[in-house]
Amino acid sequence: MPQSADRSMLNGLEPAALWKFFGELTAIPRPSKHEEKVRDWVLAIARKHGWNTRQDRVGNIVCDVPATPGAERAPITVLQSHLDMVCEKNSDVAFDFDREPLKLRVIGDELRAAGTTLGADNGIGVCAMLAIATADDVRRPPLELLFTIDEETGLTGATAISPDLIRGRRLINLDSEEDDIVYIGCAGGRTTKCSAVLPTQPARNDEAAVRITLAGLRGGHSGSEIHHERGNSLKLLARVLLRAAVPLRIARLDGGNKHNAIPREAVADLLVAKPDVTRLRKLADDGLALLRPQLAGIDEGLTLTVAENSGPPPAALSGDDTARLIRFIAALPHGVLGMSRVITGLVESSNNVAVVTSTPADDRKSLRIEIVASSRSSSAPHLQAVIDQVTATAGLAGFATETADGYPGWQPNPDSALLKVCRSVYEREFKQAPHVTAIHAGLECGVIGERVGGIDMISFGPTIRDVHSPDENVSIKSVQKFWRYLKAVLAELAT
């Protein structure tokens, strides 16, 4: 059962049933690959209402919900959301995602968490499915509620889904984040890990240890928000170090921790000659002067600090290997790399320099450097071209590469019968046409469509901003609109 937590700020919000479930959900730990507790919560609700349930071998769940009276003969509709959430927090926030309930805040029209991700992605979809299935005032066809696991680390739950887990052949994915858009396609993606083990050398007597920290960036989803040109802490720090006016050696370089999030913070521990410490301190002012014009109006919170470390200086890379590592990160592609020629304004291809980690190697005399790049495209050939660029750049820097299998894109079908219904209902309910497009992010529709086959799909949801970052928030009014739309669509599909 959910842990005790204050959810009183949700009282009085509409739709009440959805927010009740969401209050319970945000008290349940649900990091990717650790969805046991939230899965148990869903199954307990199913038992309470007498729904038949089934699971596949990886833990995806389906709940069979009967139609309302008179709609029993309508075709089955699958509603689908994922159970896990991205667990990100600000560096100055003490929070255990494996144990603690989220601390909710309502600010105007926004619901957010205090210093952490909110999990509205995809928690609102999960709770909408449960609310729809338990509401007395909703006309609905027979439903299959499909709850997938481990979406945020690469859609692995959907990738392993059993083809016979669902019987319905029309599916509504509730994992979108703009309330006026109906999505009919998405990008595919693959992740490349670049790695090298580089020897370290002890600190010399004339060297001092200095830490440079770049922080204060907004970050965000590396697919749906890549076109906003938000700062990437790893790329920006590499640029600052590239222009350093003094020789330096890297003892540690770390930043980012999710392949699908634009990194917000990065830290480098450096060795410099003691007489150069004062000169290096000026690097913060010079770096801010260099970067702030680039981020004006986008990432105004940028901070860059340089501080001397206490204690014995650590071993560090050679000057040559330090320069090679910095140049490699600086040279890696990041951001939008191509626009769609099919859908106006849609990003076709991109790359996110997502994570850099440095850890002592087994021999304790070397440093293992790993760099993760996340590539996306709605075109398979263009996706491969991006990966080729990443691997070629890594090769020039002497890094080995390993590219994961990834997930497929979802090809738009403008003639979809389900889209026709959803478009008609939107126009009737809101007196205007929805924006129908594809998204430059991975939705499980592409994977489910490939695994199951012969399935008609669309995706929509409420407005959720700054996903995959501690600034994540959901518009309360948009949840009301989303709820109204979902009810109306299901009522139409029940005829």
C-alpha cells in the first residue's frame, strides 16, 4: 500500500477520481526496473473491482474492464501507459526515490514536486486509465488496460511484450504531453556507449587540485525538448575547458545520468600547477561571459564555479589524454541534426550527449571513461547516419563503441480509422481541429505495433512541461481537458 504522505493539496481538484489515484501513485516508489510496488498497487485495484488480469514474463500487466451496459458488442479498446518514472533531483536536494513519497506542490495551475521529478510522465496516464475504468459516469467499450514497465530506460517492457497479451486492435497511448496535439507517429532511437581506459599519473608536488562545477541548467527530455536548444552541461563544460588558458589534467569528469535527459550539471576535478590556480579561478568569469550570450532567453540560471580542493591531490590523466578527452566531448554532435521533409516543423534527427562517467579502473592506475550518446530519428537511414557520426568521432579519439539495438519508430497513418474518430470528437468538443503530427521522441506505440501487428494507434495527453527534470510540472486545467476528451472518445468508440 502507498506510504503515508500529505496529499491534501489535491483535494477539490477535478477530475476527483484521477487526482485521488495520482495522490496514491506519487507515494509509491517506481524507478525504472523497480516497478514491483506500483504493479502490486494496480493489481490490488483490479482485485477490488473484480477485473481479470494477466502478466507476461517481464511484468507488463493487462486488466480486462467490462463495457458499460449497451456497449458490450463494441470492439475492444486498449488504453496504454507505462508504470515507471524518471528519477531526477536537484543536487542540493536529499531524496531517496526508492523509499520516499514525492513532496507535491501546487503553484497556480501547476502541480509539481519539491526539487524532484513529478512522475506526471506517465503517471497521469496511468491514473486516467484507472479512473476511466472505475467511474460511474463514463460510457466505455470493453477495455484492456495495458500497463508497461521500464519505458524510461529504452522502452524495454514494451520491447519484450508478448504478442498475445492484448486482444484489442485499436490502442490509445496516454503518454503525450501537449493537450492540443494528437500524435500518429514517433521517432526511433538507439544509444551508443563510448569507452576507454586511460592511464593516470600521480600528482606532482607542484600541482594543486581544483574543482570546476557547471550547474543551473534546465535540462529536459532529449527528444521532445531537444529543439529548444537548452544548454548541455557536458558540451558547455568541455567548451570552457577547451579554452582554458592554463595546462591542466583531469582527475574526474562526470555529468548527466539518464540517456533520455539533457544533462543539467557537470563536474571536473583538475590538477593545475600551483602558480596557475589564481589564473584558473578567472575561468569561471570567462566561461560565463562566453556561454551566457549563447543561452540568453533559454537557460538563464547557468552557474560556473571554480574552487580549490582540500586534501591530497589525486592521480590524473596526462595532459595529452586530457586534451583528447575534452576535444572528443566538444566534437560529439548534440542537438537537432535534421528536420522532417514530411511533417513541417518536426525534428527528424538529433543526438544527445547524455552522460559522462569517470571511475577508477580495476588496476587503480587508470581511469575508465564512459560517454553515452542517445540518437533519434524518424528515418532509419538517418538514424544510422547519426550513429555513424558518433562512432567515427569516437574512433578518432581512440574510444571503443557499443550501440544498443534501440527501438523502432512509429510510421504515421493519416488514414487511420481511430484518428478519424479522435479528430471528429476533438472538433465537436473544443470547436477547433487538433494538431495532428508525429513526435521526436520514443513512444511505445512503435514497439507495440511491431510486436503485436495489425493495430490502429493514436496518442494524446495533458500538458506536461520540463519532463525528465526536477522542474517537471503538469497543468491542472489541461488534465481536465484531457479527461473530457478521453471520456468523449471512449463514448464514441462504445457506439
